Amino acid sequence: MKVLHLDVNHPLIIEQFNALGFQNDEDYTSSKEQIENKIGEYDGLIIRSRFTIDEAFLDKATNLKFIGRLGAGLENIDTEHAKRLGIFLAAAPEGNRNAVGEHALGMLLSLFNKLNKADKEVRNGKWDREGNRGIELDGRTVGIIGYGNMGKAFAKKLKGFDVEVICYDIVGGVGDDNARQVGIMELRQRAEILSLHVPQTDATKNMVNAEFLKDFKNPLWLINTARGKCVVTEDLVAAMKEGKVLGAGLDVLEYEKKSFEDMFSESELPEAFTYLVNAENVLLTPHVAGWTVESKIKLAQTVVDKIKEKFCQVSGVR
């Protein structure tokens, strides 16, 4: 196997591929066009989010047998065309699910206890106890949309709190001891906190919009550690101004580029984003929910294990 690595990842992935007898080439600077000109030489490709692997790119990858992506999803890959070409795809949601679960919980507790606001005020010499009176999670209903690796990890973190956790997913039978699966109508009736854990698909893009939000009975706290384009920011801001959304923890934003490495294509900040930046009931992080010291190791190991299982077991290499 001759493997091309396009992003810097934990060194264990190259070390373990070397042990399997793979040849590892690293190219972290060439343009997409330059990579396309040589991708036909390779059996494997390891990426994170440097650029989109589209149909034109895949058609030039005439010997490609696998793509490993060190991340939860595969939305920067034309998965349908890759499958038509018989290319094995290995994502690693198991590698950063714990990190995402912890980050989502941290955001929620920070919002409820106004930690970000209070910290800034104290640093600036303001001691306002009443203005920073928090609220408690106890007794509330947490709704999770998307109950796969990430949703389950978040529900597990909530186990120690006296809350009811319900989940909605297009796949049936995914509920467990940590969350009761419900239909969309019950989710809209019961949820007071809504956490998104869905992949980016045609069905989830712009999912959280004005119509979606108005159908919830209770004012909501929104947590999004999934994908930015699942939420229409202008509609979220409008709902916040109306009191329909009480606060938001956003690790991802719809303005992010497809690579997830940068956010804005334009120099001027959108008006809706400016509102979020200035809102005291909003917490923003730069797409780092799954970005921990530990998850960097787990992501690499997960991809190695999946590729090893697929390609090395028959020959007895382990």
C-alpha cells in the first residue's frame, strides 16, 4: 500500500502504517491541482479537512483503495462516487465522541451559570452577584437530535444529572438507558434544551430555521456541536430577540468554509454573527468540540484500526 497523507495528524498513524509495510508519503502544502496530478500513484489517502475530495479528484485516483478521514463525518468527500468506484471510506466518530459530549455539557453549564459573562466582568473590576445569578439543570428535559456516536456520548454525560433525556433520530430503535427515543412531536412538546448531533446532509442543512424553532412549545437553549450549516443563523438570532431561544452554545457556524479550518470567505462580518458576538447569552468556540489532546490520538487509532481490519486481516498482518 502506498499512502498519501494530506494533513498533519498524530504520528501514530504513520508509525503503525509503517509497521504494516505501507509506504507513507506526506504532502501538507501542495495545491489540490498538484495533488490531483499525482493521486493516481496511491492506494490510500489520509485527510482531515484540507479540501474537498470531489468527483473530478476521485476520477484521477485510479488506484485508490481507501480514504481515511480523521474526523466524525465524510461531508468533504463525494461519498456516492467513492462508493461507485469501490473505495473504502473510514471516518472516526468513535475517536472524538467523548470530547464532543464533554464540550456540549461544558457549554450548557457555562450558559446556565453565566460563567463567560461573570469571568469577563470580574476581570474588568465589576462584582455583580445578582446579575450573574444562574439557573439549574435539575428537573429539565434535554432533547437530542441525532442519536449516534455524538448524541449518545452527550446523553451519557448527562446521566449524573436529575434531568430527563429524550432523543430523536431518523433511525428507529436507537434509544437506550441514557435517552428515551421519541417522535418529533413529543420532542417539540417536551424539550427545554436542544442539542444537535447530526451529520451534514441535504436533510439537515438549514434544519434549524424559523419554522423549526416556532414549533417548540418551550423557550429553548440551543447547543450545536454538529455542523454549522444545520442552523440558519439569521433565524436563530431572530428567535433569540423574540425570546424563543434563551441562549446558544455554538461550536460551529454556517459561515465556516468546507475545510472547517477557516470561517469567513468575506471580509465583512455578517450582521447575524455580529449579534452573536455581542450577546451575553451566547457562547462561541472555533469548531473544537472534538479537538482534544486525547481525541487526536483516538481519531488516528480509529482510522488505523478500520483500515487494518479491512485490508490486513486476510494476509495475517495484525
